[in-house]
Amino acid sequence: MKSNIFLFLIILFSVSLKAENVRVRIYTDSNVKEANFGVSFGNYTIEDKQIKKNNKLRAVLQNGKVSLYIDDNLAFSKDTIKLISTDAKCFFQITPTGQKQRRYDNNLEITTTKDKKSLLFINDVEMENYIAGVVQSEAGGASDNVEFFKVQAICCRTYMQRNMNKHQKDGYNLCDQVNCQVYFSRANKEQVIEGSYKTAGEIIVDEMGKPIETLFHSNSGGQTVNAEAVWGKEVSYLKSIVDSFSIGQPNYVWEKDISEKEWLNYFKNKGIDVKDYNNKVELLNFSQEEGRKDKIFDISLVQIRKDFKLKSTFFSVVPWGSSVKLKGKGYGHGVGLSQEGAAKMCEEGYEYWQVIEHYYTGVKIKEKQVTF
């Protein structure tokens, strides 16, 4: 009963918000020539024709156009077809050939790629529905804590505001892949929906009032990293901080064994004299126990992480027979928000704004602007 009441309130809230949509390309990484789709909930039209839930819809790429079949009968062929929602709460399902079925809120536009060799799918979706979908896709399984999903929603919404025109030249705003934000479904998890809509419109801004780059990673290992250590550019709000909340979480520690010969040869090939006693001692006993470092000699830890496929740059080295053992902490680049640390903070009773201000230095949350 509580869940039903909450979902009803969400629907009312959605209706009251000024409708602002975002165009998101879905199935971006797929080369699709045919797709089945249909109504899951609510009322829809195509070309002013009422589409019912039991109608079987199929889009097929034919002669460079989109042919629409309704219940196996060809309805028409056009450059673009649009499945338009006519109710406050509507969602559809879609299954391109060879792909898993997904469900999305609001509207669907099917057109062709510029070379006319594949279908292109765009979800024309209300912004807050999109944010909830991203949160579920990115972090839906990480927690059941509403406060944590508030944090995730604000970070995702801030990213959206910064990158709204990323694919403008392609005819849409964002895509569904990691180079934008992962968006593989509508949200149906109650805590995700609640966390997203209770922060509707809120974004994180820097001291100049501009949306920040909401970088995040899995686990900091107990200390986050300055942005310049990873990308060579200082960012005022992406500063290294002590992060005790990440300690003891699932991705807090890791180990990797590498043969001593391979380890030393790597640095030899980088111009380090590994026969020098002091150099060899440093390479075999490198330590970050007293805090994070950026380099071993003049070699970036970011590059070392990439070359050895390590979970993080936060590691120490100890001799281990004919090998060296890398004892590491954390998972990811270490800049910005630690997802596991943020989840722990929320479990301990911190509010979402406290989590955000902990991981992003000197920022503030811009108040929501809701039009009724």
C-alpha cells in the first residue's frame, strides 16, 4: 500500500512539473535493421492513430526508410516514425533483433542513421524520468538506501546539465553508453524513483555557480585523488580528501602478483637504471602507506595502472619470492565521489548534501526550480 501511494504521488508530481524533455539515443552500440516494440502502460499514438497495448508493432529498415508494421500489416514507410505518449504516465517496451528487451518512459522515435544502413532509436523522455533511469542503470544494485539514490540522482542530473548538447549535431542530446551516462531502462525500483524525484531539479555547482564535473569511482581506498594527478589539470572541487567511509567496503583492497623480472624490465624500458642498488630497492619496496603518491620516479602511476591493468593507482610494492606483490586499495581513478563510501555515509545517517559536500570541495547544491 505504501509503495502504491508513493508511486501515485510521483505521478502527480510529474504532472505538476514543467515538462522538459531530453532526447537520448538508445541501443547506441548496435547495428539494427529490425525491432519489435509496443505499449506497456498508458495510451500512445502513431500518426494520430491510437495504439493499443495488444497491438504488435514492428519497425523494419527497407529501402533507406522505416517501414512500420502493425499486427503484421504494413502501415506506412517514412523517414521517421514516432510513438507518442498521450497520458501523464506511459512507458513502452522495445526489442531490436538480437538485443535484449528494454522498457522506457514517454516517447520513442525511430529513424535511420545518416548512411541509411541501420535504424536509430531515440527516447524522447521527460528529464526526471531519464535521471531515474540512469540512476537505476548506473547504481540500482548498489544500495536500497533512498538517501544514496538522492546523491546519485543529483550527480547524474548535474552531468546532464553540463553535457546536454554533447550529440546535438547528431540530432539528439545524449546516448546510452558510458561516454555519456549508462541508460538501459526506465526506473522501476521504488527507492531509486523516490531518491530521484525528491531531488528533482537540483544540481551541484561550483563557486562560480556553474555545474561541476561529477566524477565518481567505485572505492577511493581511503583517500581520493587530486584531479591533476590523473588528468594534469587542477580543478577546484576535485581535491584529495581522507575518505574513511570507503575503508572496509567490498572494493577496498586488492592484490596482484607480478614477476620481479617483468616489474624491473618495465622500468628499465622507461629509462630507469634498475641495476642501481638504490633504484632497485625503491622499485621493490615502493610504499603509499603514508598517503597517496603520483609517481614512481618520473613515471605516472596512472600509466602504470593502465599498463598492468590494476584496479587503482593506490598500491604499495613488497618483494614476494621471485615476484613482487602489489598490495592495493580502492577501485577506479579515485577522483571525486566514491560510490561505496557514499553508500556507507548514507547508511550511517548522513544526508545527501553532506555526502556531496564531503567528496566535492567547496560546492553547493543549487535549489530546485519547480513550476506548478
